[in-house]
Amino acid sequence: MNRSTMMGLVTGSLLGATVGLYAASQMSPRDRKKALKTTKRMLSKATSNMLGMGIF
């Protein structure tokens, strides 16, 4: 993977995390809990897919 692609991925990840934290701070506690549950489920599926493909 070349340097510019890696920098783009890192920058995009940081921006996404920042926007996500801001959005979460504006949510009600009930909505925050629901979003966290959905996020955990998505991360679990993504991790299992990556492990299946041999990325990690």
C-alpha cells in the first residue's frame, strides 16, 4: 500500500471518529445505547470477515 493511500485512510478514520463522537454527544442516552449496540455488532462482523480472509 503506498504512502498517500495510507495517509488518506488514517485521515479519514480520524475525521470519522471525530464526527462520530460529536454525534454521540448530541444523542439522548437511549439513542446512544442503541447506536453503541449496533456499532459493536458491525465491528464484530467486520473483524470476523477480516480474520476469515487472513488479513490479521
